[in-house]
Amino acid sequence: MRIVIAEDSVLLRAGLTKLLADGGFDVVDAVADAEQLLRAVAEHRPDLALIDVRMPPTHTDEGIRAALVIRHQFPAVAVLVLSQYVEERYATDLLSVRTSGVGYLLKDRVAQVSDFLAALHRVAAGGTALDPEVVAQLLVRHRQDPMDRLTPRELEVLRLMAEGRSNHGIVDTLKVSHSAVEKYITSILSKLDLPPTDADHRRVLAVLRFLRI
């Protein structure tokens, strides 16, 4: 089985590469960010892509968004997301594309190497592998306040927006790049179900929802 690994941690990437090689898998590429991942999948057309959720440059959701691109552009490539986090919105999208050849496991809950390798085989063969915690969070997602979907950093950005800070002011406060702030805000608006519209100012609506807390 031919696999591409996408993991930004050097140690984890090397560890996964050795683990899979020892388990009889052919690791055709191991990359550190989503852009490299999409190039590797296009070049190698692997049987499966093993993907972390949070990768450079913003370490928010680049990996799982790349997984969605792979599901659409390379439907023959199975996808297994391996992460410390459940990105609920994107996980729902990922699982709604097709229910075959897809998995979502949490790193801290993988108890046995043999179970992990079996999950890779199952997903590559067209099956599924979902951590029970992922399933539980997705089931309750629609019953939660949309504000619960935001990460701690996104809540911090929204709090600064509520204080009247501009993007530049948020950059200065959090010591991050302008592009990172723009991506945080885009993610916030998406998670709060505020689509683009000519009639409403989405940034103001997001702040009003925050203030209602």
C-alpha cells in the first residue's frame, strides 16, 4: 500500500514513516504542510493520505481542508485524518462527501499500534475508521451554540474584534501575521454560520453574537 504522510512535527513525521515502513507500507512521501501534501498526492496518486489537521502556516485547519480537496479532486485516494483535535465543521464536510475510504482518529486515543495499522488497511480498502469521540462531537454539534465551535485562539480574535480592534491591531496584540488574522476571521465567520451577503456586515454580526454571551 502506497501512503503519503502530512504531519508538521518533524519527530512525529519521522516516527510515522518508520512505523508504517516497518508495518509493510510504502511511504512514497512525507511532507510538512498542506501545499506540499496536495502536490505529493497529485504526483504519486497514493492509495491513502494520512493527514494531520493543523499545519503551517496558521496551524488551524489547513490539513483537513486539504483532505477535502483530495476527496473531491482525487476520489480514488483514501483519506485518514490523524489529529489531536476534532474540527467539527470540516469533519462533517469530509464525511458527507463519501462514506467510503475515510477515517478520523485522535492521536491521544490510539492505544495499540496494531489497531492503528488495521485502521489504515480498512480505510484504504474502502472502509471507515472513526474514533468514538469524533462521532460523539459530531452528533452534538448541531445542538450546541455556534460559539462553542470556535477554538480558544478564534475566541481571542473575536474578543479583540469586540473591543474594536482592526486587523492591524489584532496583529500587533497577538504577534501573528496579517494573513493569519484574516484566516482566523474567515474561520470565525464560517463557524458562526455567517455567509457573505451584501445586506449585512458579517464582522458586526459576529461581534454581536459574542457580546450576547
